[in-house]
Amino acid sequence: MITVASAATRPFVLSWASTRLPVLLVAALLLLGAGYPLALLFLTSIFPEIMGGRFEGFLDAYRRIGETDGIGSMLWNSFAWAGSTTVVSWILGVPCGYLLARTNLPGKLWARLSLLVPIMTPPYIAALSYILVMQDGGFFDQLLGPMPEALRAWFFSFWGVTLVMALASFGYVALATEAALASIPRRLETAAAQLGASWGQTLRAIIIPLMLPALFNSGLLVFLEALSNFGVPAVLGTRANLPLLPAEIFYLVTSWPLDLALATALSSLLCLVALIALYGSRLLASFMGGGRYEPETPHQFQLGRGARIIGLAWFAGLFVLSTLLPYFAMLVTSIADQWQGALPSLTLDHYRAILTPGSRGSEALFTSLWLAFAAATISIFLGAWIAYVISRTQGWLRHALEGLATLPRVIPKIVLAVGLILAWNAFWVPVSPYNTVWMLLLAYVVIYITDALNYANSRLQSMDPALEHAASILGASRWRVFFQVVLPQLKPVLLAAWLTTFIVTMRELVASILLLPPGLDTSATFIFNQFEQGDLAVAMAMASITIALSSIVLVVFQIRSRPRAPT
């Protein structure tokens, strides 16, 4: 039986009898992909011997967290680092968003592009590049003379690692701030001015309260990204003598003797903190409220010449620190041969070594390309179908499915990777993809399918259900409605989701390094391994190629999606 809401704008909802099979299939996929690995991870942290079929050692792993030297300080470092990264990102990003939304700053298009470049750059590559600049005998010493030791010591410390991560993350805050400020109706500020409120009073009473949801959401994104980030702690944190949770979990899983019990206990703590942060922010947002307003042209402050110069200098300084400096170090290192005084002799041999057919570098690049292509393609079709089924379901079941679908995006990637290892390496699994490249493809889809879900869901909420209703009345099956009516309408957002998933999987490090079988590399693991082995030039050449390929795909999609002029 089909029931349709009376208002044309309300979603087309199918009864339980007609959606039972799709809903059960969606629930099974979500449980198998994320629910089962996470449940097994928590069980293993409680019963360390459960993988051997024994319920022994109840809570031993958690007791060891309190008894093991250094674990307490490492936990504190991790939460303090994620919180500090969030605060520094607010400090850097909020002024950028304000200048873009509320001033007549010239060159706003280029300013926005300057925010997108560090977002697209993998944080671990930025960290590697900064090491090349700031280390003893690095670019700073070569080009500008000996660096003050106090500055070098500060960089290889808690606050230096925080700054590197914040420079990779502040763009999220800036863009969220701009969107929030642009959505505040001008009439509210006009009314406040007419009632005699000063600019400061208007800021405190109107602008800041309406901006808080966007600030908290963007801050949550930065906090979770920092808390779960593996690359920066592994590359820079170790050199700064700053032990952080993701790197410790990685070493517990990969270094002999393996300690899966302690790794799962630490992973479960990381997972719980992420979930508490997510649902705490949602609860806080519900208390803060906020409404939806009709779009209006926001009030623009006319900056004087001096203020415009300061605003442009702010963006320029951030662009130098977040993009120009690390990219300069990356590119110069990739073509450097031998240093002769302050400047090196140049060569393209490192690029040739990577791109030579049959080389380890070319195989790693090819593996990354086909895995990213396959993961993005599977994710958009599977994600669109899951989003469609969820959006056409009502009641508690819909909330349960939405919660399951949200898990992969919220749970730190290293936690989900450890859960997948446990889930697919268990003795009761008859046929397992573990220790094959298909395991990595599965991980990519599980981790990044939420991007396709979010894109598809945003479009489904605004779609007119009349076509679906008409097709069903004419006898079309659910599958035919989806493939011939719904999917064509989702094409623009699914292309954007494909692009996003392709780019992030091309640069994915922690899942790749944990799940790849021996003898196989992706571009990310190749970069990491080459840097660890001291072959900096080849590592930076691969980083340059990876970023260039992602940028080319982005440009091609932008050109193809540009509206064509009528003939």
C-alpha cells in the first residue's frame, strides 16, 4: 500500500509492507559494514580472549590503561591537542569568514580558493613539508641562515604540531562562518540599530547567538578530525616527543609484540569520546535553537583602505603558511638532486623513477587510482540507494537506520580500521577478504559512503514526490522507481559525492597502512614509507603527483559540470 502526504513538498512514503525487504537489506548492510566491526571491537576490549572463543580477562585491558606508564598523559595530550587545534582553527577561521561575508574585501574569489587548497592537501603531507622547512639544516637554514633554536624548539613541540593541524583545518571554520553570517537576515541588525544598539551590542545579542550552531558544528568537525588523525601524530608528533592516541593504537596493532587488547580498549575510548562529542553538540544545538530565514543580502561593511590592506594581509599570511610554504618545500625537494650552497641542482629523476612502468611507485599510483575509482563508484550507487530507502521510511526505524548510517563518518578512521581487522579476521568467518586488496576496498566504501549518503539525502529532502507517486500508480516496482525516476534526479549531487570520495580515498593513509596486504602500496603508504626510510625526494615527488592528479580530476569535473550556453 502506498500513502502520499497531502502536501506536494512532503516526502513520498512507502508502507512497511512494501519496503520491508529494502529496509531489512539496508539494515543488514549498515550493520555488516559498521555495526558488526564496532560491536566486536567493544566486546574484544571487554573480553580480550573472545577472538579465541573464551570469555576471559574481563576488563583487563581497561585496567591496564590505568596501570601502564604514559597512557594517562597520552590520553590527556590527545584530547588537549584536539581541543587546542579546534580553538586555533576558530581563531584563524572566524575572521576569514567575517571578512568574506560582511565586508567589501576585494578578491573574495581568490580568498575562498586560498581556503580550499589546505583542505584538499592531506595533513600528513603538510606535516612532512614543514619538517623539511624547520628541521636542522632544512630550507629555513639553507635559504635564510641559521634558525633561532627557540623557534625550532617551539615548532617541534605541542604548539607547533597544533599549528600544523590547525592550518590544515581552519578552512572548514572559515567557510562555515561565512555561510552562517550570510544567512542572518539583515532586518534583524537594522532593527537593532534603529533601537539604538551599538555594533558591539548587536554582535553579542544577535550575530554571535545565531552563529553558534555553525561554530560548534565546524569546531566538532575539526575536533574529531584532529582526535582521529594518524598522519600528523605519526610524522610530526613523534619528532616533537608528543605521544598521541591514534599513533599509539597504530603501533600496538602493527609492532611486535602485538597488543590487540590494549589497542581495542584505547580505540573504544576514542570511539566513545567521538560519539559523546557528536550527540553532545546535537543536544547543545537543540538548546541554542536557531531558525531558518528567507535569503537576504547581508549587510556589508565598507572597509577603508587601511582595513582592506589588513584583511588582504591576513589572507595572504594564512595562504603563505598553509599552502605556499609547504608546497614550496614539497616541490623543491621532489626535484632536488644535490645541494650546492643555498640552492640544489635540479632533476626530474625522482618523477621518472615513480612513473616508470613496473616500478614500485607506478604500481602504488595505479593501485590508488583504481581503488579510489572503484570505492567512489560503489559508494555513490550504494549510498544513494540507502539514502532513498531511509528517506522513505518513517518512525523509529528511520532514526535507527540514520544512526547506523552516521557511524562511519563520526567514528575515527583508525578505530573503524581496527574493528574491520577484528571482524574479518575472526575464526567464524568462512571466506574473508582480509590480507587482500579487497579488504581495503571494503574499508574505503565503509568509511566514506556517508559522503554519498549526505549528498543524496540533501537532494531527496527537496525532491517533488509526484513522479515517484505516478510511477508507482502505473505499476513500476521499487527498483524501477529508484533507477529510472530517483537516480536521474540525484545525478548532480552524486557526481559531487563521487569527486569528494575519489579525492579523499586517493590520499587515505591510516586505513591503507593497516589493511594493505604485504608487498602492496598505495600512494599514501608509499609516501609514508619512503619518508620513514629517508628517501625524501621520492616521497615528495609522489605527493606532488597525487595532489596534481586529484586537482586535475577536480578541474575536469568543474568544466564538465559548468552550464552550457544555449545554441
